Amino acid sequence: MIISNIFYSSSFLKEAKKLSVEILDIFSKKEKIFRLNPLHPSLRLHQLHGELDFLWSISINKNYRAIFKRQKNGDILFVSIGKHDIYKNL
């Protein structure tokens, strides 16, 4: 997976504002790893299944995930961030 640019949807930014500084700091570190090596094992990168199979997920920690959509040009659009139940709101 090659990453050109990373963008954030308005819903992602709204959800991120509700998170603790600690979780946002961890996400920032994970995003740096993602930019350098999207297949790094600590990210636990995986494609979602079923109706959400056009989305991908990385783990921020045991309880939090960041969901993104891959664009054909290599851009990444983060669309959601939160606990595991964020999948229900996509």
C-alpha cells in the first residue's frame, strides 16, 4: 500500500474532538508509523467486511480504531475514529 496524502473527513475531526489527549497522542504516533510503513504489525491493518468492505481499519490501542478509505490515487481519507462500536455508525 502506497500512501500519497492523508486527509480527514469532517466527521472524523468531529469525533476526534471528543477523544482524550492521550488517545489523540497515540493516534498521532500510529499515523506516523502508518505513513512510513502502512503494513507495520502494530497497526493491525485490515480491510472491513460485508457492506463496509470499501473501508480499512488500523488499531490505535486495544479499544480504539481509526477507519479510512483508500483512494485510487494513493490518498487516504480517515472517516472515523473511536471505540470498536464506531463500525455501527458507518
